[in-house]
Amino acid sequence: MAGAGCRLYLITPPTLPPNFPDLLAATLDAGEVAAVQLRMKDVPDDFLRQTVETLRPIVQSRNVAFLLNDRPDLAVSLGCDGAHIGQTDLAAPAARKILKELTMGVTCHGSRHLAMQAGEDGADYVAFGAFYPSATKEPPAMAELEILEWWSRMMEIPCVAIGGITAGNCAPLVQAGADFLAVVGAVWNHPAGPQAGVLEMLAAIAQAQA
């Protein structure tokens, strides 16, 4: 997931349509995406495994990191590039032991303390947010721009901004120091389709960095 400037981090939609593998491939081919996180809540392990085995090759064959939400154990056994864990999931030190050298991201909401702790626990990136209201899920807390500015100034570990991010509101996050913008609806719910959503987000990021 390394790279200069702010990059796009794509999270899968809450419900995957039957044609999602083809849709995902076309979306990734539209423009540069740094990572795809598969986020599926409350599904049987067998179904989750099947979904990973279908989507992972599509993502990795395009040199995009494939991360699994919540489940570092399955991330390792199924050949993912890493896992993202929340504050109510497996504790970061335990996840780090399971993942070994694989990527570990940790949700830190708007908390400097949680972010510092995540860094000590071996996180490869920390995720701050929500910065804006989100239709995807109700955030437990909102975050302020200052936390991105502080983190990027003080720490070398990359940070991800998440929560209600669109092409129209992302510029302050980019300029505050976010290394990645995590998006769901801005891409998957784009009126012209997810390919257009990716291109619009990338154009907005480039403009904010200009």
C-alpha cells in the first residue's frame, strides 16, 4: 500500500450484487486504487471464505492490496494481504501475532490515544473517522481535521480517513495529511457507475494535491 501522495482505499458495499466480481474488476481497471477491503458483517464463515476466494485474485492480479475486515485468521489462511480490525474486534496485539508480516490496519475513530496505542501494537496504518455523516453505517464518533494534521506531522505510520467522504468534500482531508481516503458510497453509489466514481475521486484527490 506504499505510495506517494494521497491514494484511494476502496471498501466493498454492504451488499454485494451477483455481478460484483465483474463490477469490481471493471472498477479497479478504471483508475488507480491502493487497497480493497472486503467488509462483510454477520455472514457464515463458509460464505465469507467463498467470497474471499472469488474476489481476492481479481484484486491482487491488479497489484492492489486485498484486506479482510475483522478476521485476521481468515486473512492469513486465505492468502489476503492483511486485515483491518476495529476497536470491538480482536485486540491489536493478538491480531499482530496472527498476521505476522501481513498488513494490519486499526480503527482509531477520533482518538489520539487509540492511534498511539495502535502504533505501539504494530499497526501498519491507523484509520480516523468518521469525518462526515455516512449512509453506510452510523459512526460511533466523529473526527476532526486536526487529528490528521497532528498524526501526519508527528508519525510515519500512514493514516486513512474514512466516513462520508466524496469527491466534493475530500479536499480538506487530503490537505490535512491523509495518506488514504476510504470510500464506499462515493464509488459504489455513483449515479454514473463505480468506474465513474473512482475517476471522480482520483480527480478530486489530484486537484487537492495540486
